[in-house]
Amino acid sequence: MKRSLLIKSATMLAIMGSYFSIVPTVNEKLRIDTFVLAAGPAASAYLTEEQIRPLIKKIPIHTNGYIVKDIYLDDSIAFGQNGAVWKSYWVKEKGGNENLFIDVDATTGKLVQFTNFPDDKPKATSVNIISEEEALKKAEAFILTVAHEVQGHVSRANEYQVDDSTPPQVMDHVFYFVRVENDIPFLENYLQVIVDSQGEIRSYSRKWYDGELPSPVPAISAEEAGRRWDESVKPALHYVYTGEQIGKYGLPKKNMILAYAYDEKAPVFIDAMTNQPMTMLGESVSQQSPIVPIGTSTRTMGKEQKMADDEIREKADEIARTMFQAERDQRTMGGSIASVSWNGFGEGSSSSATSFHYVRPAQGKEKTMKFHLGMDDYGEIMSFYMEEEHAETGDRIFPNPIPYEKAQAIATDFMKKLYPDQQGELYAIPLLPTEESKKWLFERNGGYYITFGWLKQGIPVQSLETGVTVDPVNGEVMGMHTFPSYQSLASIQVQKARIDEQKAKLVEKGNKELRLTYFMPHPEWRHGSYLVSREPKLVYRMVGDDGVVDADSGKWVSYTDYLQSKTPQDIAAHPQYLELLYAVKDGFFPVTNSKLAPDQPVTRGEFLRILLKAKARYDFSPDYDEVVGDEQFFTDIDKVHPLYETVKDAMQIGLIQATTSNKQFNPDRNLTSAEATEMISRLLKGTEDKKGALPVVTTGQPTTILTKADVARLLMELKSYAKSAEQE
């Protein structure tokens, strides 16, 4: 239900060497969204560092050869946890890139979180790959040691689906053991164990509420809940992302489809005690409020066109002068902004923009204003933020904050001015935080975080949102950021529904069942504040396959099936099995419908895409950089060709070159061994002087056509080469 909506976004804006973030706190290594809510008990009630260290040593985790790099007490309450934890970071004592993250409960000493990041050096081809059954035995044995008290209180492995952002694990086995009390599943409480292909425990996570659960006896029957669900729960049309389609040359296409789905303000559960509908955020609602745009203006539909650098700069200058009466700061050079969001499919969406710095001189009582505007290649405003003069937000005091409603009105007025021709495509999403989480919100973000959604001809686009931060004291807008989308608003194809909501509900009921469950209200995911008190409830909700209903075909689009389709099932008996696994794991070969086709020839165009990815992943820096003009370009790669940007980037670093005698790239021709050798040699030019030559870069005779398996072996050699050079 929520996979396409509740995207765990790790967005960091890199501007002139500094960083500005307006998204949840994210541990980049662990990929865990941490939502801090309130201080726990007094520090004196916690175990000391001296007591914690020997307790960690008793956990069945191999810490021999590691030393503690950092250990500290985190006495805030994180989502899914109950109180303070001791967090520790371990590194190899004698070289190597392996590291461990171990978190234990500060009161009980129980393991809460563990992640092992091994050195990613390729394994020998003879290494033993364990089966899922063997991995499950390892996971169950680990749980028996670190959480023996849950025996009899958890489901079978992967019996239930949970709302988790862990992407598909090509070389690992992921197991979820959901908490079950009184035969009632608690889907927000579970133990997760990830076992790698060699049988090592790579990750463990405990999401477990230690407080008192509500009575297991519902006030209404399942039949009553079913009738209430039928009359009050209504899926609505949304443009949603249901996974990428792989196009020619292995290039992904991230298109949105029109589907019936639910957002965070829609009733989806039935409270088992009150018979009232409830949202996924825990709010009781009688019916969903209609979406109201902040204005009426909309843009004329047309094809997106990139703008020249000077056009983008002129547009940014005009916005700064018109809206803020500011001029560009000539003393400060513009920088770049990079944003990346990741979803539960393990797929990222990225955007880049140019940052321009502006200054408005002090006027009367108004102080000097310094701010940045981020503009993308199409001249769209992606971000705005004020340069702060005060101390860190965590040290600020917020006396008599303005009401949330006033902050939302200020943010709405700001968005109207910033997007005067798109007011009819924007709508505010009211997410009033509790007083407790409001306090955290101010300390963490420095103000209210107001969320706006985007509409395509009146239909909301899931995951395309803009956040505005408003100072709770003076009411100034401090920042704005639009999250990178899978597909831009302009490029989304307008679609029409061929089925109504009642048909969509019947399809959903055919893939799920209404069940009695415990439920822990989710935090408002964008910044972690709760809209209701954080305590479990007893609800009836749809349990089963995660997905949406295609509004065109009327078919169920299964997220579960899509995730499973990204793991190859046709390489187990292949001689290059391990090399192919690494190539998939590292993102070089996309998998479609569980098939990789390892013996399929690789085209020149596909290999060029792969090499550019290898350059970025392994930090190769060819000793070549040249701006490529149209007169130097290949005649068979025009600006609308899907490989145009790929070929342009490759030409700029010297991987390929058009010559007077040969102006054809021939992207669809199968790759030969000689061509692969030449491109790899060009890729490593300038790198070999520092790291030495790559020992082997050929496969067969020069005219041999290379398959995916052959290329996977070359990639393994490049990976080993890069890793060995790191340690020299």
C-alpha cells in the first residue's frame, strides 16, 4: 500500500562544499531513517559505557580484530524503539575497509541494531553460496541467541509483508519475523535478519514496542469491520511509480502510471474499538478531505526543453529581483546541487541543479538577506534556502512559536509567488504535529516543515513533493526543496481511468484480506514528527500482497512480484555465476522478469553505459577532458537518441572518438573483445600511472563477440583492480 508513497528519501544538497538537508536524519551506511521524538529517562538509569562494552563482546558478533572507533549514548527515542541506545562504530584494527555498527538498549543491554559492512572485494569463484534454507537456519540460530525471549511471539520467516525500505538483496537472504501476540500480528514490530551468501550475519534490526499492548478483544466483529471498510475506505486516482522498465541498451525508464491508491490522509484502517476509519498516520477521520490547489493557474502542456546556462542564470536573476529585490552576489561563484532519493525497490531518483547566490542589502529595519536559488537544466526552481546567521538549530530557543496554520499560510504565500504559473498544480498537505513532536521538529529542522504535493491535471503525483521550512518565531521562510522525481510533471503522460473506485476495491480485496492486527501509527515520514500520540492500536486492515490497481487495465500491480523479478533465476548453473551476481548487485546489468540472459551478446551501446557506471563506481579518472561540439559528434547519434548523453559523456573523457574516416558509432552492433579492450584501456588511461596496469582485459580472440557473462568477468577484474589499488 505504501511502498510507492513512503519513499525513504536521503537527500543531501552539496553546495560549494557545504551541506543543507531538510529531510529525515539518515544513517547513510545503515540506511535507517531515525525519527527523534523525546528524551528518555534520566541518564542515571542507563548502563554506563564501562558496563556496555563487555555486554557487546558477549553478543555473537565477530569483533575480534576490530577496535571501537566511536561509542556514545543516544538518549532520544527513535521510531520503532523504546528509549536510549548505546551506539558504537567499529573498524578493522589493521587495515581493511570492514566496519561494524552495533547498537544496544541502554537499559537492558539487548541488541537493537547491527550491521556489518565487509570489504567489497570480489570473492573467489570457488566460494560456496549457501541456499535459502541454510541461511534461514543461520538467522533463526542468531535470533535464539540475541532475542531468545521472542520465541513463541514471532511469525514464520517472511510470513507477513512489512513496510520496510530494504531493497532487493541479490547476494543476500532477508528474513522478517513479525511479532504475533494472541494470534494477532503486529506488522510494525519485527526482527529483521540479513544473511549473506556465505552464511555470515550481515544485518539485524529489532523493531519492538516494550509497552503495554491494547486489549486483543475487539469491540466490533470482523463482519462489522468489513461493512465499515466497504462504506468508508475509498482508493483515489494517483499517478504512481510501480517500478522501472528497462529499455534499449539497458537504460531504465521510470514512468508513472495512473492507479488507484491511498495517500497519508486517506482512511485505510478501521479502529477495532471505535469502528472509526483511520489513516496510515493514525488519525481518525470520517472521510478524506478534498484536495484544494493553492490557486488556479496552470502551465500550457509542452515538451521539456533544456535551457542554456545563460538563460538559466537570467531566469534565476529575474526571480531574485522580482520576488526578493535581490541581486546576484558577484563575489561568490555558483555551485552545484545534487539530490538523490531511494525507494523500497532499491531504485534511486536523482536531480542536479545549479546554485546561484544572492544578496539583498539592509533597508531600514530589514536586515541584509543572503540566500541561494537552485535551478535545474530546464530552468525549474528546485531549491531555496537562507544563509543562517544564528547558531545551530539545536541550540536555539523557540519562545511563543506561531501556530502551524499560520506557518502553512506563510509557506503557501511563498509558493504562490515562487510558482505564479503553477498554482493550480500545487496543493498543501496539512500535517499538524503533536506538541511533543513539534518541539523535536524545531530543534531538528529549525522550524515548521510544510509539505506541498503536485497535481497532473488535478490528480496527485505520488513522491513528487516540495517541502518548505518556516521559522516558528519570526515566520520567515528558511528553505524550500523539491524532491527528485521519477518523472517530471511535464513529462508524465496524461492517462484516463477505465475502471471506477468500486471495481478497484474488488481487485484489492482479491489480493488482500481484512484482518485484525495491532498497529503502531507511523511518523509523518518527511521529517519524523508524529501527528498522533505514539501508542499501538487494534485495527482491522487489509493484509497481503503490496501493490496498487492499474486504473487502465483494472489489474493488480504487485510490488512483491516486481521485487522478486529483479533477482535473476537463470544463472545458477552458469560457469560465471559469481561474476554475474556481482554485476547485478553492483547495478551493471538490469534484470527483467527474473531473467538476465547471461549468454546474450552485449552491444557497443550497452557496454558504453556499463563503462561509464564503472568509472563512477570505481573512481577511475581518465587523463582526458574535452568539450565535444556537434561537428565532432557521431552522425548516427542525434540529440533525441536514447544514448546521446551517454555518448557525449564518453567522448568528453576519451572513451570513444569520432574520426574523419569513421563518423558512425554503431551502438546496436555486438561488442568485440578488441573493442572492449580498447575502451577499457582508454578508461584506465591516467589511472595506470598511479595504480599500475590491469593484468587482464581481453576475452578470446579480437573478433570474439562478448556476452554478458564475458563482460561480467571483465567487470570483476576491474573491481579487483580498483579494490587492490585502494589498499596500496
